[in-house]
Amino acid sequence: MHWVNNVSLPPMPPLLLSSEETWQWLRRSGPPAEDELPRIADALQFHEAHLHHLKAEIDARLDPAPGIADVGKCCGLSLPRWLVKRRKRTDPALITLDDLRKTQKNALAEIKSLRSLLAPIRRLPPELLTEIFMHCLPRQRFIRPAPDQAPLLLAQICAAWRLASISIPSLWTSLELHGFETDTMEDDPPPEEDTQRINNLMHTWFSRTEDCPLSLSVLDDSLLLPSVSKKLDDFAGRWQHLSLLVSEHTHRCLDPSYEYSSLESFKLHTVEGLDEVLVHDLSGTMFNAPKLTRFIWENVVPQFTPLEMIWENLTYLTLSTPMTIQQCLEILPSCSVSLPELKSLVLCSSEDIYPVLNALTLPNLREFVLNIWSWPHTSILDMFHRSRCPLESLNLYHPPLSEVQLLECLERVHTTLIELTLQSSADDGLPITDAVLERLTNTGVGEVLCPKLQVIAMYQCIRCTEGRFADMVRSRLLPSLPRASPIAEDAPRPSVDTLKVVEMYEEEVMALGLLPLRNLGLVFKMYSLEDGSSIELNQEDVERLRELKEHGLVLKVYSPVTGHYGEEDYY
């Protein structure tokens, strides 16, 4: 006989699974062996019987019934012999209701642990458990460590899952460093506690990855730490994705003497530009990265020394930096002018970029983003004609173009275009007029401009008759209108994809009377005209976007202020 919280428990049979053994078995991975199952079943039966009689005794204390003085009865139930003997020799006054409830809680915990040993998930093969764990990771490419999300959360569920998660290298291949900022001068060492925290984090995280390719994002001043620079060197051949913030006092980023044989994407954010030494080192690094296909450079000040790389290999290029046209032309002749693999191009410039466009041939371009304040109409048309690219996403920010210029531009790429974004400034013309909307409207007769269009984003660029824009949108949501005459019945109807998403300022959506179109399945992504912030989606729109994403539709967002362009994580 032993005691817990002044409540005596029955003696356990010698072969019954003890609490200590249950804890040890829970720490193991995999299911119990066949010869262990009877002991678990006996232990469950024992604790469930104990729990049943504890409940009966608690109920009797809360609501005593006549005849309860009979020590062999409790609420009409026959008590086991061990409990009858205990009642006879234990003063009930010494056993409080709280004691009984604590013992009941312990019995429930024991039953829960025993049932965990029999849980179906313990019978999953390791490779299937690995697959489930991988789907628990955040959707972002770079994972910011947080105790309430994977992979750290998985290691807190139980001992078996901790051992399992730590032993899966692919769970730990991505890391984002953030929050370390210093205003000290370059001669002053950073705080010791911050340095140690970052050192421990990188060591713990990447020590579990074995030989897997790695991804690292630095959103703070961590590049100032020698330990971080050393890790960049130690894992040079394993970096697959890098995103680095180069702060003002950074004198060393990537060492060009190493081979970056696995590097596929590199994002560079520079606050104060790059000095000549850093440009030289990074250029050397890019030439030592034969697999590099995605390069993003976000820079907020003029850059006087152009970066060099193997431009012909790029499939994704973002240059959001005040680089002069002459510097661009200095880069372009070093490649073949034709960039056959480039699928995405993002250009931001306050200068006239027609010399760059005149030099480019992009036969595989799918995505084109322009943030410009002049409109090199002839150069853009010529580039589209020369490239004959299957453009799917055209995004134009602040260009002063007319309705005629917009129509001519769309006609060059209209057979493949899936997404169209247009943002005008207050001083510019408003190119979305009745004439443009007429070409975009599906009447069921004649050619429809951009028949594959599924996403339209319009910001302060609409000047049309009241209700005309809503009519155009509705025409691409519903079946085509009936034929106007019998003669037209034999003519083939245009094949027009269903419009799925409209993005614009909230005030414009309301003014244009578009909200009722939600009932036809249209999703609205709205922003505040006051500060440009995103308006939270309702749950129905979130579910629709998730379904669209499963079918391959990926929405992206561009910030004209920061130059950032990429998938928006709101669904």
C-alpha cells in the first residue's frame, strides 16, 4: 500500500506497468512491442477502475445519500475489497475532497500517458512522420525561430518527437536572423550577450543539418559579427539561398576565394550602398556560383560601381537600385544582351530606361515589373516584339501612359497575360477608360483582349462611365451573353478564362459598386488609400485564395517604396 495526497492507492500487481516505466517508454520512438501490449492493457484497466471508484467517492462527498454509512457501498456501487479495507482503517476526516481530486487528476494523467503509448501516430513509419513534420514548417523560405511554430514547436510536444525532430536534417536547413542592431562604431565590440545568443543559435540550428543545402537570411547587423562571417565561409559550398542585409560598417560579406557551388538565389539589401572592395568581393562570389539563377538587389542610394555576374544564367532579376543607365549599359555588354533564361525582371528607375530596354532580348520572360516615371513606349513595344516572350504578369507602377499606349502594349502580350497591375500617380493620366474596358469586356462576339486574364490590380488609374468597370468584371465572371443575331450563331465564341481576383484601394471598390460581385465567386484584395496598408480578408476570401493557390495561382505584391517584390503571405 502507498499513499498519494493522503489517499491510499491499491497495491499494484508486480508485472503491471509502473509510472516510471511508462515515462521511459514514452521517450522511445515507435510503437510498443507485441509482448509489451498486455502490460499496457492491464495498467489501463487498473487505473480506469481506480478512476471509476475515485469518482464514486467524490460524488458521495458532494451529495451524500442515505445509507452511505455502509462502508461496502458508495452511491449504490459495490466497492472493491481494497477500498473497503481502507475505509475501515482510515479516518475519512483525514482525506479531504481536494486530496481525492488530486489523486483523480494523477489517475487521469496516467491513463493519458498509457493511451499515448497506443496512439496510431506512434506506428507511423519514420519517413511518413518526416513528411508530416516538413508540412508543419512555415511557408516562408527563411524560418524565424519561434517557440510556437515548427520546427521548435515539434521538439516540445514530447520526448519522442523531440528526438525525431532533431534527427531530421531538412527541418533545420533554413534560418532567419533578426533583432540584433547596434549603433556602435566599427571599433566597438557588440554586446557579449547578443553575440553569444547568435553564436549558439547558428551552431544549434545548423549542427542538425548534416550535409543538406542551407538557407540563411540576415535582417539585422549580424554580418558585423566575426562568428557569422565564419559560418558563411564554413558553409560556402552548402548555401542554397542567401538574403543579406549589408549594414553601413560591413567590410566583409562573402569571401570570393570559396566556391558557392550550391547557391541558387541571392538577395542583397544595402542601406548605404557598397564600397568598391565589397563590390569586387561580391562580383567574385557571383562568378563562383554557377547555379545562381535568382538575383535581387535592393539599394536606397546611388551605386557607382556596378556588380558583375554571369547574367546569362539568371531566371529572376530585380534591380531596385538608383543605378545609372550608363552603369546598366556597362553591365549588359559583358553578357550576350539576350538573356534566354530570364523569366522575371523587376526594374525601378527614376531615369529614362529606354537604352536598357533597347539592348535587351528576353525570349522566356514571364513576369515584368516596371516602377518608372517616364514611359519609353516605342522601346517597350520593340522589346516585346523582339523577344516574343510568353508574358504572364505585367506590372506597371507610375508610368504616364495614355489609353492608346496601354492598348498597344496589351495587344503585344494579350494572348498569354494572366495578371495585370497598373498604378497611376495623381498627376498622370488615367488610362483605364471606356475604350479600354470595351476591349476587355466579354460580349460573346469577337476577340476579347487578354482572354486568359485572372488577376486585375488597379490603383487610381480608372476614368470611366459609372458602372462600366463593374460590367466588364461581371462579363468575365458569367457565361457569355446571348448572340445578338442568328447570323452570329455560327461564329465561334471567344474562349475567356474566369476572372478570379481584383485588387484595388478599398474606397475604389465601394465607389465602383464591385462588392456584390463577391456573390459570383470573385475575391477582392483591398488596401487603404490613406496609408496603403492591406485590409484584412474575410474568411470566405481566405478559403477561396487557398483553393486558387492549390490550383497554381500565386499572387505577388510589390512595394514601390522598398522595391520588394514577391509572394504575399496572406492566404
